Amino acid sequence: MESRAMTSSSLDCFPDELIRHILLYVSPEDNVLNIQSVSRRFYHVANEPLLWRYLCRNSFTFWKPEHYFFAKLSDPRPTTIEWKKLWLRRKRQNHLIKRLLDEILTTRYRQLRNLQRICQFGYTPKTFLLEQCHADESHDDVLARRYYANSALDSIHRGMAVEVWSKCYETGTDPYSGLDRALGAFDMFVLHDQPQDLEYILSTLDELAHRFTQEHPEHEIMSTRQKALALNRWLRAQNLMGMEAETVNYHNLRNCLLGHALSDDEHPSLPIISSAIFASVAERLGMSSACCAFPSHVHASVKAPPGMTLDGDVVQDPKAEPETMYLNPYKWDGEVTLDELRRALVELGWTQGSEVFLRPSPVPIIVLRTAANIKAATSRIQNLADRQGEPIEVEAKRLRAGHPDINVEAAKYASMWAELMVKPVSTLHWDQNLEAFLHSFAMSWGEDAWIVHKYLLPLYEQFVASPGHARNRTGWENVREILRMLDNLDGREAVVSRRYTQEMQERVRYRIGQVFRHKRYGWIGIINGWATGSAGLPVPHYLDGYEDEVQSPTTSPRSSGDRLHSEGFGLRPQLARVFYTCMSSKRPKVDRLRVAQNSIEIITDPDLIPESLKFLAGKYFKRFDRETCTFVSNIKESYPDD
């Protein structure tokens, strides 16, 4: 009380203007808890709307659209907005998000549900999650904290991307608008903790348009043709089109991503991305521009304004189709003539129906083509697996952030999402890749259940209810069933495995958190489960390669490749041998791969553990003990003796 009285008396002589300035440097928490209780005068000054407007803007970087925060910032009557109430609401949300993350780090029970609750706040938790993504080593659970913060943040980004694609066929939507957002959505799947999100992409394109106008003050008197050619030359001069060493680098994954093309120092891009950059900037300059899905590679088109020719003359026949010009920003500064394009189509074997390639392509078509390019890039990377570590393989999957192998899986996952979201549900084979998608989702991206439920499930139910598709769908063909399976697994109490007897201690030689090398294949793994007989292993777990071929007669929902062991699919029990589950450097997104005890060779050199595996270890482990070369268990619920 005495201290408070002294503060009051020492500051009472200051004018309100000076106190307001001082309060800008006082934390909002101190303002609420201390300053406002000093005196009635201080209470009023400390609650002024403009002060809390400043505190909202400086306390929280990211906002959900539902807050209309940036619209409120530009409101000409800022004192009418309840800024303090908005700050308190965000603060309460942050407390809830912190509590949810703490629960995730403490128990695996309802872990997915708690992750999804965080994700459903949208961008609100992003500042907090970014802090946790970079938690320092002083945290006892540093690996788990980083991993789950990254998982939540990545899922939020993916949710934003899927939302963009979900709007492609909304009633009243212009099928040729929003190309920048629709292609930028692919970047969100590999954004991680980087700033190059959708807003970055849009603002970068805005800045390019602004720079062009600044450097070309005569643009307002240019004809459409002159402006389009000037823009193409300028963008190519900025090194924003094409790529270096095309024969070697053409199929690199980053070339498929609009955000990477804009932010990478070398700005590499496939023809489709080069054309999309041109079209997006041209639209911002008032031109009617779009991509044309030409068979060999995508071109850009520009239409003349209504009633005018491309050269600025008045059209003689007002009913005639608008004049169109074509460009190949990836290759050339100049214009590509219609005759050149038609000759190219003939050379490619298109003698009928070729005019469709000369028309502007709707955004969904360009999205699907980008998805196909990403699939081709990831397929090539898989084919380079026997050249791991060589420059060609490293460059093929190098992105600005994240672990390369995880990024490849995420990019492939993005392409599957895009296909399901932008293909009309009315098409006959809308579900042709649904099984592969659901398998990938359930095996590696379970935290996205909220996205599947919100965006994919309605499309799926619309599809199966349509004529010709009403049949009994089970297992990997049924979206609702897979969501139910994941929810059941998430809500299951931990099954406890104990080392009660000396015999058990001797039979199960290795412990949770030990690191090993596979004796036959050489990959590195971390043990995260064990049982005498694979029927006692954690559910679900996966079979792969030699372990499946030699030691398992089991069938599964998949006919080849990874095999998922889960209840409800009629799997037969194994012989009572000792098996382990592990995280492996071979398949980074398969977090419980089965391995037999006699395939394990314990290693004690920490430098042999790949960095990507250390990051992924946070799903099951608190931290890494370098002295013992073991990971400290965060699954004591299931393995209390390890």
C-alpha cells in the first residue's frame, strides 16, 4: 500500500499525455493488475481505447479473420471499439491454448482431440506456437514441446490451404480469379515456422505490381499489348521466370511452389508458376490475364479490354470475341503468335478439340495441373532414393525450411488434398485416389481430422449419395469410418506393458528410447514400443519390407507397401516372439514401424542419428540424453518400467 501511494504521489504531477506515453512501455498484465488500481485518474488513463488498440497490435501478431482486426485498425472511429475487451479475449484464448498443449505433453489420452482444439482457433495460437517451436534446451520436454507445437502449426496452415481450395466452386465465384491464393495454398503444406504464408505471397505480388508502375511511369498510356510485353520483359529481368540449369533442375520440388519462386534468391519456377506470376501481376495492373493449360507447358494469355483492341484501337464489331495475345514467360520476352501455338498443337498430335488449350483455364484446372507436377516431382525423388546424399537428390527435395523427407511427404499429401477439393464431386471418378489419401491421412496426418471432418466429409457424403455411387463402403473407402477409427484410438486408455519377471527382463532385451541400426538395411531407428508377440504391440503399427516378408503372414487393408495394423480389419495374431515398434530414418512419417528383436543393433554414437529423426522423436520422447545416446520416454503411461 505504501509503495502504491508513493507511486501515485510521484506520478500525480505528470500530465496525462506523459502518463499515456509511459504506459506504452508497461506490460498489459501490469496495467491490468497494478496501474489501474493506483487511483481513479490512473484507472481512466490506463483504460483509454487508443492505448489498448496499441497493446492489441503489439501483443498479438496473428488474428483469425473472424476478429476483423485489420478492418478495426483502419476504422475512422477507433475509440468506439472495445479494444481492452478484445485483448482480454485473446489473452484468455492463449491461456486455454497453453493448457491444451500442456495436456498434450502430459498424456496421450485425447491427444489428437486436444491438438484439433488448438487448430480450430485458426491463426490465433500462431505466436504462442512459434515460441514453442523454438523452445530452448532448458525445457525438460524440449523435443515434445517443439514437435507438438510444429504439428499444431502445420495443421493450421494446411487447414487454411484446404479452405482456399474449398471455395473454388462456391456459387458466384469467378472461376478465373484467385489464382495466386489457390497456388499459394500448396506452399502452406511446407511453410512450418517461416513467414512466407498466403499473405506474404499476395503482398509480394502487390509489391511487384507497384514496383513495375514506379519504374514504368508511362504504363498508363501504354496499350494492353505494350504493357503486357513490358511487364513480361521486366519480370524476366528480375529473374522471376524460369530457372538455371533446366536439364538438371527442372523437376525439383521447389519449382512447383509459387511462394518459393517469389522468395527464393534464385526464383526457380516451372512454366505454370512463371505464367501464374505474370498473370497475377498483370491482373493487379488492370489487365485481363490468365493461364492457358497448353499441353507442353502452360502459357499466359492477355485479353483486350471491352470494346478495344490489344493495340488500343476501338473495335469495329462490338459483338466480336475479345482479341487475345499469348506469352511464354518461362522462355521468352516476346509474344507467342496464335499460329505458332496451333502448329505446336499439331506437332503434339492434337488435331481435334485443340482450341480448348488456347482459352483461359479456370483456376481449378491450374491447381490440378500443379498437383500433377508435384506428384511427378515427389515420384522422381523416390526414384532417386538409391542416390541419397548426392547433389541431384539433395537439390530435388530442398526447400527453405523443414526436414526434406517430411517435406516430400507433405507435398504429396497436398497434391492429394487438392485433387479431392477442386475436382467437381459430380465427376465419375472423384474418389479414385480417396483410398490412398485416407491411408496417408490416417498413417501420418491424424491431427488433420478436423480438416477432413470440416471440408472432405461433406463432399464424400454428397458423392456417395449421388446416383451410381450408392454402395456399401468400408475401411479405406469410407471417410466417416476412418475418422471414427482415429477417434476411437485417440480415446483409448493406455495399455500398460510391464517387465514383471526376470524372464520378461531377459526376453525383452531393449528399452524404450534406445537407438539402433537395422542389421540388414542399415537405417537408424528409435524404439517406442515392445511386446512378446506382435499382437501386443501398440495399435496401430506398420509392417514394411523384410519384417513383413519374412516374419508376418498377415494380410491388411493395403495390398502392398506399408501395412497398417489396427483393430476391426480382420488381422491375424502373430507368434509369441519379441517385436518392437520404432521411428525410423527410412520412413520418417511412419511413427511405429514393426521390427524384430534379432534385427536390432544398438548404437551409442549420437552423431549417427539424423536430425529429422531427432525432431520426430518429440512425438514419443521428452528430450535426448547425449551421454547415454537414448531418448527420455514421454510414454510412461504405457511403459512405466522403461
